[in-house]
Amino acid sequence: PEPTPEPTPEPTPEPTPEPTPEATPEPTPPPPGPPGPAGNV
């Protein structure tokens, strides 16, 4: 007699991908202050 075929295993469902986080808006750079002692603007 033919051997009983093994049952086909159900495919593992792919995990639900995490929702794409919304792009964090870049913080508004502070206005340039007066030049410092090193001459930085």
C-alpha cells in the first residue's frame, strides 16, 4: 500500500509590517545670533 502522504503544512503568514512612521519634521533652526568671540555667525 502506498504510504499516507504527510499533510501539507500551512504556509506561515508573514508578520504584519509595522506602519511607516511619519517623517519627523525638522525643527526650525534658531535664528542666527550675534557673532561670538570666535567670529561664529
